Amino acid sequence: MPSVVAVRYLSGFKLWLRFSDGTEGEVDLASELWGPVFEPLNDREYFARVAVNPDLRTICWPNGADFAPEFLRSQVQEIPGSGL
């Protein structure tokens, strides 16, 4: 399964992701931010602090919240015209 190699905050609860297989696109995580570990991510400024954790090979936040790369890959909306 591809891993996340790059992330960029877009707006709201949307991120742009690039995977190790070259796939890139947007994910909207607004409906996924429930439960204690994800509660801080409902603050957009905190959500924007997302980063790639090279050990986990996915995105994470300072509080340890993360999403499995296979879940993210299944949710990605590929960018039109990217050839993917």
C-alpha cells in the first residue's frame, strides 16, 4: 500500500496529499474528526499543523492523531488534469 510522502493544508478540513505511488489529490476530513484524539483537530488552526510522519508513513498532528494511509488513499479525490 502506498504511503503518504507530502501534505499541504488547503482550507477548512481539506488537505492535498501525495502518495509514494505518485497519486495526488485532495481529501476532506471534516466528517472524520470525531472521538477524543480528533477533537483538537476541529480547530482549523490546529488542523493546519498537519505534517507527514516518516516513521508512520502517514499524516499526523502534534497530539498524536493520525489516519491510516490506506484510508486516506481510499478517500483521495484526484486532481482533474493531473493524469492520474
